[in-house]
Amino acid sequence: MKSHDRISVNPGIMLGKPVIKGTRITVEHILKSLSEGATFEDILEMHPHITNEDIKAALAYAFDVLSHEEIVDVE
């Protein structure tokens, strides 16, 4: 999987969920906000200490995780 310089995973921060490095803002939170109709501008207004590049990194991280997901048929 690709390295994501703006994303951090640490068991001691947010229970190990991937976050924007140096924050407690999870990739999950970014995705949820976008799925509920928030724009990049809305997210940046809510979290002024992150950048457009951080949001794009969250999306890229989610894509990479999902693109490497394996579906196993257990029948």
C-alpha cells in the first residue's frame, strides 16, 4: 500500500484510527462529513488547522485501503 505522509495511525490516538497527522481528526470524520454534503470549504471552516491537501490525503488513504480490500466467499 502507498505511504501517506499526511495520515498517521497510532494506537494511542483515537483508538488507532487513521487521522490527519498532528490532529485528532479521523479520516472517517472527513469521509462522513463529505458524504453528508459538506464541501472542502465547510470542513476547513470547522477545522481551520487542516488544509485542502489533508482532505485529499484522507480521500486517497480511503481509496487505497478499499482498493486493497479482499472479498472472501465463505460458502
